[in-house]
Amino acid sequence: GDGDMVEIVEVGPRDGLQNETRAIPVAEKVALIDLLSEVGFRRIEAASFVSPRWVPQMAGSAEVMAGITRKAGVRYTALVPNLKGAEAAVAAAVDELAVFASASEGFSRANINASIDESLARFGPVMARAREAGLQVRGYISCVTDCPYDGPVAPEAVARVAAALFGMGCFEVSLGDTLGRAVPERVDAMLAAILDLAEPGQLAGHFHDTSGRALENVEVALGRGLRVFDASVAGLGGCPYAPGAAGNLSTGKLARFLADRGFAHGLNLELLQRAEAMAVGMREVRG
Ligand code: HMG
Ligand code: MG
């Protein structure tokens, strides 16, 4: 890695906690985010302004954003599916927005009750609102190799959605193995297709770890030049609309893997361990 910097985007407070069965009080989420703020992340995905009927766990997102202690140098980001979500996120003073689309129709329908093209059309007003508020927008693509409903996904299908997201002004696209069952060969083929239309610096890898191969997929992506990866403290998470999906790649596991390969990640591992203990505790007190 030659000391190359790799950014780990901490998504546990959103991608992790959105999937917990217990209703987690706002104060617990705030405490976790405040601890994560000390670890050295540049970005923490702290909230999600989606329909509370679809994802009840994210209902307190405005209160979470109001409750956290913002650390200088950390961007607190949030997911938004439509203009209503963007308005709420801007009102909550989120630092960066993320829109999310799927490369497969089955997951798009299950997750956001819309076709891929309908979802992309909803992002137009989100991008306009973000520009007005001076915020950058990340684009997520789910199911970049496999869909729980439609099966294998072609690299061309991912490339089409990536082109649309870059075309509307997303500064970065995060490529999601939603199910966590991607194999490195197919991740590599998918990346090859996306790198025909984007620079590696515009891409992030977002691997869930159901099959325990997330680090192998990170390795392939590092080889393709990617230097931003999403991870979740203590491997929290899953996705409510991807049955059987395990949590995101664990932040600590990723940090150790990167360090072993000579990459810098800028995280304080001692403070990360404290956040991990808190996250594990949040998961264990399940009702
Ligand atoms: P819908 O039911 O088709 O939409 O949901 P609707 O426009 O008919 O609205 C239904 C109700 O939701 C209405 O309320 C709206 O006002 C309200 P009612 O009048 O019935 O009381 N509503 C909202 N409320 C709060 N905030 C909003 C909002 N929008 C509408 N932004 C919708 C469509 C997209 C809203 C819904 O399907 C939804 O919110 N889905 C979110 C699903 C989700 O959050 N999934 C998890 C995140 S994606 C993920 O985890 C993958 C990722 O990690 C990458 C990877 O791993 O692949 C990013
Ligand atoms: Mg995810």
C-alpha cells in the first residue's frame, strides 16, 4: 500500500442500526455517534430521512442530528430517497446527502417501491435542493453483483445506474454488495465495467459480510484503485429489505487489514474498540 491513505466511511449508525429489531432510543444513537466522532473518521453516516413506516428504526433521525456533538473535520451524512427526505436532511443540517438506487429491479421495488428509472427521476429534485444548500451528494447502488429477488446482476446494469448518478451530479458512487455474498471475480468484472466511465477516486466499495469474503472484495477493489470503503462499527447491520444479509464489513477488521497491507487509515484503534464495545452492547440488549 506504500502508505497510501484509504478512507473508511463509518456507516454503522445508519446501515447498522436501521436493521436492529429493538427500538433504539435517540440518546443511545447519539452516544454511539459521539464516540465514533473521536475515532478519526472524516465521514459518519449518522441518519436516514426515509419513511418511518418503511424503516421505523430511522424515525428519530432529526433528533439524532440535533443531539450529536459535531466534531470539526467530520462530515455527518444521511440517506434521502426523495425531496421530502432532502428537505428534512437540510433542515437537520446534515453535511452531505446520499441518494440510493438499485442495479436490479426486484430490490428497487422491495426497498423503495419504485422502478430504477422512477427512483432516478426522484433524485432530480434532491440534487437541485442539495445544490441550493451547498451540499455534495453521494450516490449508492445496491445489488452490484447479486439481487435477493432477481439473482445475478450484469455489470452493464450497474454501469447504467452509475452513469445516471454521475450524470445528475453525484460526486461519488458507493457500490453496494447488499447481500454480502459477492465473489471477488464478479466484483472485479463489475468494477471493470464501472471504470470505463468513472475514475477510481469517484468510487467507494460497500461490502456486507454474509459470506465472510468482504475483505477479499476490498482487496480486488484496492487493486482497481479504489481508496474509499464503507464499514460498520462491530459489523453492525444488514438491510431490512435484503432477507438474510449480514452486517457491513466490520470497521475494525477493515482497519487491521489495511494496516497489514501498508495503507494508512487514520483511525485511533483504541477509541474504535470502545465504540465497538458500545455497539455490541446496543445489539445485545435486544428485546
Ligand atoms: P411509498 O410508500 O411508495 O411512498 O414509499 P409515498 O410517497 O406514497 O409515501 C408514503 C408515506 O411515507 C407518506 O406518509 C409520505 O409522506 C411518507 P403518509 O402520508 O402515508 O403518512 N414519506 C416520507 N416520510 C419521511 N421521510 C421521507 C418520506 N417520503 C415519503 N423521505 C419511500 C417510498 C421511498 C418513501 C419508501 O419506500 C422508503 O422510505 N423507503 C426507504 C427504504 C430504506 O430506507 N431502505 C434501507 C436503506 S437502503 C440500504 O440499506 C442499501 C445501502 O446500504 C447500500 C447497500 O448495502 O446496498 C444504502
Ligand atoms: Mg448497506
